[in-house]
Amino acid sequence: MNTITRSGSTTFDRISAFFAGVADKGRRYGIYRQTLRELDALSDRDLNDLGLHRAMIEDVALQAAYGK
């Protein structure tokens, strides 16, 4: 049974949106972790060539994944 809620969406729509949100969060977290790993593997000289310092790695990873 697909009941319509006050907002006009069905229960199925709300459940689908929930799982889509969970999948999106997982995808973004994966991008964050991959960016951290890849940048952390670079030498200080390679980071410097990119205009980065080791202390900036987490901020760059957050920006890549979440736009923050």
C-alpha cells in the first residue's frame, strides 16, 4: 500500500529518498577517504608542487567530497 502523506509524497518516495541520501553520504565519504589517502601518499615536495602543505590535506579532502 502506497499511502500519500501530507507533503504529497508517498511512503515509497520517502523511503527511496532516505536510501538515496544514505548512498550519497557513502559516496562522498569514499571520495573524502580516497583523497586523504592519495594526498597523504605524496612527498612533501610533490605537495609543494601542487601548492599544498601537509597540514592542508584534510581541508582539501573535505572540499573535494563535501564542498566545504
